[in-house]
Amino acid sequence: MVSLVSSRVPAPEASAPAPRRRGSIARNRRRLGIAYTTPMAVLVAVFFVIPLGLMLWMSVNHWPLVGVSAPNGVENYDALSDPLFLRAVWFTVKYTLVTTVVLGVVAFGLALLVQHDRPGTGVARTVFFLPSAVGLASTSLLFYGLFNTDSSALNHLVGFLGFGRVDWLGSGGGALGSTVGMITWRFAGFYMLILLTGLQSIDPALYEAARIDGATRWQILWRVTLPLLRPTLALAAVLSLTGSLLAFDQFFILTGGRHDTATVVIDIYREAFLSQDLGRAAAVSVATLAVLVVLNVAQLRLIRREGR
Amino acid sequence: MIRGVGRYVTSAALAVLFLLPLLWTLYSSLTGREAGDSGTDNYRRLAEYGTGLGTYLLNTTVVALVAVVVTVVTTTLGGYAMARLAFPGRNVLFLVTLAILMVPYTTILVPLYILLGWLGLQNSLIGLGLVMAVLQLPFGLFMMRNSFEALPIELEEAALIDGCSVGGALRRVLLRGVLPGVVTIALFSFLAAWNEFVAPLIFLTDGEKFTLPVALFNLQSGSLGSVDFGALQAGVVVSALPCVAVFLVLQRYYVRGFTSGALKG
């Protein structure tokens, strides 16, 4: 496994005869190292480090979208007790849990289905993955059409099964279910691919041994596959949890946040560009960021420990 | 035997289910709203929407191009330096760059909006492209550092002994070895930039600067009650087609991104 911080550096000493020359080569390589990483360092500083600092500063300022800003202490953090925000938090958490479970189960099923190289599995993998190449915004617009036109394939299918007309996005629960369905279609192949890399790293000899010991398929799944897949499952869970907690495109496009389907990021967007209060938006951002960093660190710790 | 058939039927049924939304959208974009209308009408209305489909396609291409070029150039140089050169601040820069992964970018969009204003890059496709590139840096840097580390050190030494400078060896010899990594990064970066929605929604204020996803969103939400579904579906096809095509051609490289361990940080 490659370590996180590299210590492998070529030793130019071997090819340099004189000590004086050796020093100049090392200095030269040091200078090159700085020159080669400068563009990246500038980008990271300007578009990442400075905005982070600016976000903290904005969160303690009255900062209208247009006009002059002035420090106002922790007043902006009142936004965190706003009922609209609390409802957004509750909805986001609900959506995240449902999505992660549904997506995990479907992706795992797909991965099991196509894990062995048989005729046709290559095509199946490609097809399952194909929706992941389509952008999330395009996917949402595509499903907006599927849900809202009477002649769509989806509504035809439902009609054919005799369910009558379904209002896919007309209520909070309906919109949640419809969106989770869409997200599953869009991301199942992506998580399938992640789980496949985990499945394929399991030593086939272990399955063989379990079979010889008389284990059933079900026992092998529970006692061999799942425990060995835990680090990969944890990784998939991290990606799904953090992705879903930051959901924006799907609800912004499908419901516009109506029927109490506004997520935390939609709330940030509303504070910033509808209420035109960037200070409050920054305060909500700081809180969201803190929660996600804590979550990320905890989960990464878990993965590291499990990975050993 | 029966199990094999069951697996085959399940896979086929699921494949149809996964393809259906795409195929239906393609099909309905090609058929008219009413009898007598032909599918080309959908595409004609789409082409004439707003400041014109051509403008939106060009804008999206500019953003994707800036993102891809900046990501590839900076992470190739940076990845090489991280793998092969010792210089002060190397580990700090590596960790700070990886920290971008820990910070969800949607939370720094508001300060970025202000910052881009200070830099004169608000409402600018270049500014948007740069932000999109920065988001790809952690993955790209990790991928390129690993790619350079995987090359035998003798390859570089041979080039240096033959009289290449460090930069010459990188350009003439090593670049060929890390080409698969470069293609992978370019692919991820292209897909992300082409499809991005929230960043252009916030950063771009002029209708004629809009990227395709934002323009299509306006087509959907701008006319409440009477959405032109035909044109919308044509738009979805136009925006998805390049991604699907690029993915099908470069699939191998995409999967490489998963198995390289870069995703695991």
C-alpha cells in the first residue's frame, strides 16, 4: 500500500562525483520542486485556504449581498435555530439515511450479480454504470420529464400495472421516495464499481475453504464476504453519507424545496441569494462544515482501523 | 444451470430498467408534441432557446477545457515533484491539498463568490473553470504521485545520464509512462466540469454566460405551468450525449481511477 506522505526521493548523490556538484544538484532539485508545485499551491491557497478563512470572517459579520459589511458578533448564528433551517436539517438527515440504505443494498446486489467474469457481465457492468456518466442536474431534468408527462415510460408502466395516476412529486413523502428512486438509478452503478473492487480483492481460496467446510451460500455471504468487505462498505458509506448530506441539485430541480423538501444546502442558497444575507449563509456553512469534518474524521479513523 | 439462467434473466431485466429512462428520453426528444410535429422541432426550439444552444455549448466547453487543462498540468507537475523531488513544504502542501476532500465545496461557495468578485472573476467562465479544477486537485495529485512513484527510477536516471535535464526527462520519457493516469484525471475532470450545476448557478449571473445545465434548468423552471418538455428532453440528450460517449470510449481509464486507490485517499 502506498503511504500517505511519501518519503521516496531519488538520491542524486550516486551519480554525482564531487561534493560541491552534489550540493548544487540537490539545490537545483529543491528549486525545481518548488517551481513545479507553485501553480498548484497558488490555486489551493486562493480557491481553498482563503475562502475558508473568509467564510469564518463572513459568519461574524453583517454581510448583505449588495452593500457594506460590518462585524456583528455571533448574531448570524441565530440562523441555526431558525425553524426553516431545523426542518431542512431533519429532512436532509431523513433523506441521507434512506438513500444510503437503499443505495447500499441495491449496489451490493448488483455487485454480487456481476462479480464473476462470465459472458455478458462486462456489458451488464457497463449498462449499470452508464447513468453515472450523466450529470446529476441532467438526470434530475430527465426524471422531471419522466414524472410529469402523462405519456412517459414510467407513467405508462404504472398505468399498465393498474395503479392509476401517480403524483410523483406532489407531497413530501412522495417527492422523497421518487428522488431516492432516481438517485438509486443514477448512483447504483458507481457504488457497484466501488464494491466490486472490494469483492475482487477477497482471496478465492477463502470461499473454497468455506465450501469444503460445508458452508451454504448464505453462510458464506454473512460469514466470509461481508466481514471481509467491511472496509469497502465503510468507504462507500462515507461517500454516500457525505454526498447525501450535501444534496442540492436533485431537490432544487425536482421540487424547488416545496413540500418541506428543502435540504441544508438549499437553505444556505436561500439565505445567501433569496434573503441576500451572506453572513447568515456563511454561519450555516460553518456549522455544516464542522459537522461534516467531524463525521469524515470519525469515519476515516474507522476505515483505517478496519483496514488493518 | 437453472441458477445460471436466473442470473442471466435478472441481469437482462435490470439492464433494460437501467437503460429505459435514457432510451425513453432519446425517443421522446425525437417525436413531436402533437401529431404533425416532428422531432426536429424539439431540437429547433432548443437551439433557439435563450441566447442559443450554441452559446451554452460553447460556454460549457470553455469551462470544461479550463478545468481539464489546469487540473492535468498542475497535478502532473505537482505529482512529479511530490514523488521525486525533495523541497521544503512538500508534506504540508500535500496534506492541505488532500484536505479539499474533507471540506464539502458547497459550503465554501458563498465566500468563493465574494472572492471571485474581488479577483474580477465573478460571472466569468475562466473563474468557474479554475474553481472546478481546484475541486479535482486532491484526486489528481494523489493519482499522479502514485503514477510517478510506480515508474522505475532507472528510467529517469537513464534519461538524466543521456543528458536530459529534469524537465526534459519528465517531458520526453516519464510523461509516456504516466499517460494512463493523465487520461483518467482528464476524464474525471471533464465529467465533473461539464455536469456541474450549483457552482455555475451561483457564479454566473449573465444569461449569455450560462452553461448548459443552468440554461436547461431555466428552460424547465422559467416557464411554470407550461414546461416545453420536448425541448427539455432534447436538451437532456444534448448534455448527456458527450458524457456517455466519452465514458464508453474511455471506460478502462475510469475503472482505473477506482482501482488505483486514489479514491480511498
